[in-house]
Amino acid sequence: MDHITVSEVLRQQLEALCLQSFPCGSGRWVTEVDAQITKFQNLEELVLSANKLKTVQSSNLPRKLKNLELCANHISSLKDLSINPPPLLQHLGLAYNRIQSSSESIFLTADIWPNLVSLDLSFNDLTDLFNLVSKISTLQNLRILMLQGNPLTFITTYRGYTIDCLPKLCVLDGILILPDEKYKFVGLSKKKGAQESKAKLLVRIGKVQGIANTGAHTEQQNAVDYPVTTVTYHVCYEFIDDMPSNELESQPKQITTEEDGQQCYPLDLHIGFYKTAGASWNECIDYEYVKEHVSSDLLALKSFLVAGMKVTVKEEKTLSWPKDSDDNATVTKREKSGVGKDKEKDKVRSSSRGSKMDNKSKKKKVNIPELRHDPPIVKTLGSAVMSLKNLVSGEMRAFSVCNLELFNKNLEQQHDIDKSPQNSNKSKERKLKSDKENLETLKTSPSLLGKEKTKDTENKPTEEELPPPIAALTVEIEVQLMC
């Protein structure tokens, strides 16, 4: 009887190897694909997802391999993988890696991967769409292409340009390409402006609800009462910009991710600050604000969308005073001293009735002073961060009714003061004194006992008298990628 080992049987019969199939679960510790794996001569599928591979030597891969999955590793270059790779390979999965350089597209041509049918490059940092598509177009057997999650997908003509340049493609980013869509984009790649690496996004701000009615904007003031108080409300937001914003001040900013607090990319993003027009108080304010933003730094745009967009609601209170208040004061002093009374009387006698009416109208016009405005007193009512990650994942629209976190610092400080040990001790002493006094009066007059009970029940607040709960401050916001 021939001696046959288990390893020999595995080498001859094993066709698929996936670390997730073993009881220990996915690998996560593999840092190198060594030459020993070439002993599995009949291996057709190799899955090494979610490991720590920085590169893969193609010489260490079995020659009959048809499916190679390397997603969620640390691969930044395809150079080593593209040196004489397995010739029968049909699927190459490189999603969730660190491929960024536009020069990597030279390793994705038909002379390297002659039989490739499916290519997954999703959720990397590729930005050069037009150079990448020109190299991929040489892959005559390619039918499935995944590019979502790359900054290049933000380009306005991304989908149409890719479909027009790859006529044999059947699926792009998991969406089936129908004949109508192919016909729609025919000739797009040759049109002027089709190769602009710019992203266009629309920001829409709708209804705002929950702004507290403080009563400052409803105060009725007489014409002679100064200062005149004007209160308006704005919705402000941050957005990435190529150029400094003209609407509000702008400044560089480092974007960090929410998960680990680490910097997402080594970039200082140029963030612009924008705001809507001011609106007076109302229970529901509909701003109907629409603004288009253009960005050519696609990698920075991805970093910004991953971090989210900060939104705030602010109150601006402006005090206005008469411009010529000093002049008016000197004129009134002269009138009180009686200087020039005779002259005025002579003028009145000599004038006609019609001139009197003209003088009255002139006086009315003069009495309306021009106002000078103090710098506005700005108060932040609430803020929130709107998640925009779905735009990175391939969706074209992000809509949210943001529930803003209220800024009640003054109330919190007062609450802390009330809870301080000194104030608590003082209140206890006052309570003890009042309790002693009440007991003495009750002892002297027992008839008051029943009356005190009725007073206590009367003083207890009913449900209707309780203060209403603070309404949530909400803002309707939509961010849309233009295509």
C-alpha cells in the first residue's frame, strides 16, 4: 500500500483557501505571503482579507489561481503583485487598502491581467479618474468594476465618462448598466469639459424649528426709545473650499476621524464658513437657502465628508442709535434757552399757510434720525455635526433633520452656583428657622393647622402650571453631489 500524507492530499485536492473558514476566524495577523503556498498547485481561490499585508509577491502565488481577495490590508502599491502574476486570474479584490498614487494605474493593463473579469478597487484614495480609465480600458474581458469610496467618484462626469470609455462593462459600483444608460452617455468622453477633475455639491437649508421665544424681538418700542434692538437668526455651516470664502472668515483645519481620533489624512483642509440670511423669530423659519460648492481637491473632500459637516444656529442682536444724537442735544438746549424765538415768530408771521404746511412736513422728515448700528452681539444657540459618509459610499444625496445640542452655559453655571456647599448650607439654615417659626405659631393657634394644610394644597403646582419642556432645536439640511 502506497504511503499518502495529508499534506500531499491537500496540495492535490485543495482548490479554495480562506482564513475565515477556520475555527480561529479571520487572520488579522498575516504580514507576508511566503513561497510555501505555491505547494498548493491546484489552488484557485485565495482569500486573505483583513490582514496586515503591505505587499504581495506574485511569484509566491499558485499559478492556477483564479480568485485573489486582498481587501482590508495595508497595500499601497501594486508593483510587486504585477510582476508575472497568475495568468488565469479572473477576480482581483483590493478594496479598503491604501492605494493612492495615480502612477499605480500602469499596473492595471491587459498585458499583466489578460483574463481579468472583475476588479475591485473600492474605498481606496484614487483621484485620477481619466488616467485610470484609459489603462483599464485595455482589459477586454473586464465586466465588473468597483470604484466607489474613492475620491475620483466625486467628479461630476464620473459615471457617464466611465461607462462611455468601457462599453463592455456590465456592472459599475454594484449597479447594473442598462442599455438606456449606455445610450445616454455615448460620446460624453469626447465632449469639452468632460475631463475636469472637479466635484460640485449643493447645500440646501430648509426649515428651522425650536428657537426659544425670548421676547426680545417682540418688544414694542416707541420712536424716541433708544437703542433700537434688532434680533435675527442665522444657520451657519462649515464646508471645504478651494479658495477663501467671501461670505464669512475661513481658516485651515485638521480633520480627524470619529472612530479612533487619528488624523484621517496628513492634510490641512481649507474650511470656509457660510451662513444664511438673517430671519426674524418664528416658530418655524423656512430659509430656502441653496448654495453650490466646487472642490478640485478630491482627497481633501473625502476627508471632509468622512469627518462630517458642523452646523450651528446663531442669534445676532444689533443695537441701533441715532447718528446725530449730539447735534440734536445742542439744538434742544438752544430751544430751551429761548435763543432765536423772536426770529422764528417773524418767519411764521411772514409765511403763508402753504409754507406752514411745507415746514411741518420738513420737520417730520428731520425728526426721523439716521441710525448707527453697533457691532452685532452673536450668541450660539446650538450645534451639531451632520454625517456625510453615505456620499463617500456612493450615494448622491445626504438629507438630515439635525437635532442640535443646545448651548445653556448660563443656566448650567447658575445650577452649579445653587449646588455649591456655601449656598446649600445657607438654604438649610433658612429652612430650619422657618420650620421653627411655623411650629411655634401652630402651637399657639391650633385653628391655623387646618388652614395651613389647605394653603399647602393650594400652593402645589398643577400639571397645567408646570413649565413646558424645552423644544428640540432642529435644522433641515441636504447635501447633494451633482452629476
